[in-house]
Amino acid sequence: MVQVTTTPLRSGASAVRFATRGSGPRIESEVELRSVLASLSGVDAVGADARAAKLATRSIKRSSKMAALDLAISMVDLTTLEGADTPGRVASLCAKAARPDPSDHGVPSVAAVCVYPDLVATAKRALGDAPVAVAAVATAFPSGRASLAVKLADVAEACLAGADEIDMVIDRGAFLAGRLGQVFDEIVAVKAACGPAYLKVILETGELVTYDNVRRASWLAMLAGADFIKTSTGKVPVAATPPVALVMLEAARDFAESTGTAVGVKLAGGIRSAKDAIRYLVLVNETAGSAWLSPERFRFGASSLLNDLLMQRLKQQRGAYVRPDEFSGD
Amino acid sequence: MSDRIDVRKTYKLVIKGAFVRSESGRSYEVTDATGAFWANVAQASRKDLREAVVAARAAQSPWWAASAYNRGQVIYRLAEMAEARRGELAEHVAAAEGVPTAKAAASVARGIDRIVWYAGWTDKVAQVFGGANPVAGPFFNFSLPVPSGVVGVIAPEDSSFEGFVDAVLAPIATGNAVVALASATRPTPALLLGEMSATSDLPGGVMNVLSGDRDELAPVLCAHEDVDGVDLEGAGDAVGALAELAAGSIKRVLRPPTTGASELRKLRAFIETSTVWHTIGQ
């Protein structure tokens, strides 16, 4: 059933500021894929919940908090994925992405803006030469229910318009039905269609039911050549949660240890407060290690989070709580 | 038959219509006027205060959007709830203020009457504080009183119920949402009123009541940029310093009353005037 037999080597220039990745391990057949995934140990669900909850209680002192807020801002994929998105809205989002707080030059740009493929060109134009990547959700986002040809055309169009990063969704139906080879092949094919663009693979963990599935899907995506594994589309009720982040970060860490290839992790959906973001940074540091504390390896997909980060940053500087309408709505 | 075990109560903060312990986990002991143990009370932290302001901000627009008549009904219902618990309130006021029960009961009765009085004010504010202005042109010109928004209240330290009612109900009656610091040494009557607010249809977040250390909380409340006004009646010696903090974000500040102050000053304190022009004719 597996037609594509290798993960393509990463070659040439990649999006904006990412280092070229080395080659991943080769998976020759679906049998081999299954045996690799079967060899993964199960996730201790109670232990994962407890560990994530414990790490959330870590207190961050004031001097570190400022650094954490800036780091979190630089990791945001500022996202708008609404049917009502207009070029004007995307343009204002891009302005905000490049200069999140116009009154303070010290605030870093966000990592990327994330839009639907048809708005990539608009976003590219609006960003100009700002150091912000443009990510497009492609492959029949958010459900992923379309033929491979349609998905590849979606990706190709986004890349042609200049997308630096592609956020694809996996076929959860196929994954849950056990058609792992199909999911793997799709990722490989999309990866090939991406060319130099960075590939983020959305697992939609809210639909994967168990942590074991999250771990397996993470490995499957990384084996197939994902540059990032991402929790959610933000379109289903359950999105990024701390234990799921823990499981994915462990997978990225273990994958890097066994293959030498570092894959990034992106959390998306439901992260709205600076407090949550900092808790996730603690989780990253304690699970995958400080090497993941950079926008090349870790991202937040969010919209309203950015304003809360800016508000808390200003609160640190002024010593007083700030009005939410100090900053533009997304 | 064995003796029944006491059902002891820890008084909680009132934030967003919920009765919560402080997120910090802290509580403190409140004594009665003789110095004997009276109750354990949650001690709010700055983060609790921040949550209360967020809740008040969210609740204010719907509260103001309700009809004036409806707001009056809701506040009247608060008086009904308090009336039913008069005895309990009087017991707390007597213990807190060290006054005889009869005197405490009279104070509670006056407080409840004040709630009814404020209930009556909701649909009269526009008539009394607003107006139709004569202008030199073919226009109607109206001055409409609108609420300031979120009001921080530093309630009187000594008058545990009556004073609290006046400080909190006045801004609520004019359409504001309130974050109130109850008397630090005598918080239980205020916290009881907060409990009653939950059964009076007052939307969660319109009346938030916090107990705790004023030196810790009051500066944060006054400096908070998303608070539109502060009533400093209970601030004591700190009035000047707190008013200065409030000035940082150009808040309305209501200082403690001087003798002979108007009975309407609290009602008038947290109102903005919106001017509307409307053409005369077809």
C-alpha cells in the first residue's frame, strides 16, 4: 500500500530563518512503519496529567517573566482563519505581526502570520521585508476530507503565492481506521509539494482520543518528514492541553535522540493568556530541553494570546494593570 | 445522643458571582469588637483583584444594557434577600462594630432601606442628572448620564454594612460594575451582602467583594488602568497617595465626604455625560 518509500531529503533554502534539516530515518514499507509505531511504549495517562499539572505550578520570578513574555511573543503564529477574513483584516494583522506594540520598539516581531491559502499573497505584500513568515493552512483545512490531488493542488497554490510555511492536516479518519500508510504517504507527498516551505503537520489531537494515539501520530508525522508537529486546527472543541503538549514534546525529544533530527512543536487553539503561555514554556524546557525554546522549534498558534502577552509585558514595565483596549483587537 | 458538630464557615470572596477562596490560598482571622475570634475570611491577593476587574468589565455592558426599570427590580430583590436575613446581618454588625443588638438592627434596617432607595433611583437618574439643553439651532440637544464603567470601592473601615451599602449600591444603581474592598477588620456583613447578590439576579461580576489587606490591595486597585473610577471613602490616611495613583490613568476619584455633603454625591460620582444632538422636524 505504501508507494512512496522514503522521506525526501530536505534540500535548498528553507523559509526565512530556519536551518536546513538533516535527513530523517527511512521507512521502506507500511510493515516497517507499523513495527516502529508498535515499538513505542504506551503513555501513562495519569502520570502525564499529573506531571503537566505539577509543572503548571512552577512560579516564574519577575526578571525571568519579562524574558519569557518576549520569547512567547516571538513564538506566536498570529492566526486568522475565519470565513469572514478580508484582505483588509489580513493586512492589519500583518502590521500587528511585524510590530506588535507600535509604541515600543523593544517588542519582538511574531514568528509568522497564519492565513488561508488565498490570502497568502495579500499577507506577503503587507509584510514586505518584515522578518515574519507567512504560513498557510492547506490540504482541505480543517477537516482534511478531500482527495490527495485536491490537497496537493491546495499546497501548490499556497506555495506559488509565496507561503514560507504550510500547515497541513492529517486524515484523522484514516489514522483512526488504522490506515497508517495512507496518512504517511499523504504527508510525504505534501512534503514533496512544499518544496522549500516548512511543513507543519496538524494532528488534531482533540480527535485522536488517547495519548497513545497522540504519541503514535507524532512519530508517524516526524518519520514522514514533518518539520513541525502541531496539536490542533482550533476548529474542534478540545485543542492544545498541557498533557498533550507533554506527550508531543516527549515524542520530539525522543525522535531527536534516536534520529538526530530535531522537529518543532506547535500548540494551537485555546491558549489565550500569558500565564498559560508561560506554563507551556516551562513544560517545553522541562520536557524537550532549552534547545526547543526558540521560534524555530516551538510555536503558539493564537490570535488573542498576543494581546494578553503585550498587556502583561506592559504591566511588568508600568507596575499597574493595563486596559485591554490599549491594543488593537486582532 | 451525641452533640452535633459545628458547621463552621469560612467567608469567601465574591468574584463573578462565585464564592471563591483566594487564589493565593490565604485566609485571615477576623475578631469581634472585643478581640475574640469571630470568623475565618479569605484574604484576597492582587491576582484575585485582577480577576475581579476582568469580571466587572465583562458584566458592566450587559448590566447597563438592561432597562433602568429592570435594574431597579433586581436591586429591590437584593433588598428582599437582605430583609430575610436581617437577624444574621444584625448579629454580624453587632459583633463587628461592638454595638448593642438593637442598635445594630437599626443600622441594618437603615442599610436595607438604602438599598430600596437606590432601587428607586435607577430610572430617575436620567431625569435628575440629565437634561434637555437649549441650543441656537434647529436641534434637540440632550445630556444623558451614562455610567463610568468599572468602579473600585474602598468601603468605609468602620461602618461595616450601612457604609458598604452606600458605597457599592450607588455606582451599581447608575449602571456601573463594582470591585469593592470590604472593611478589612469587619468584612463579614459586606461578604454576606455579596452572598445575597447571587440570589437577587444581579448578574455575576456586577458586585465583586474582596476582603484582605488594604495596604496590599488598594494601590493595585487605584493604579489599575482598566478601572474607571475609585471611591476612596475608606482609604483613611492613604487618600492622597491613592488619588495620585488613580491620576496615572485619569480615573474619577471620589474623596471621603466632608460634613454637610449632598446625599446625592455618591450617585453623581460615577456618571459621565453623553451629549446627543437630534434634528428638529421631519
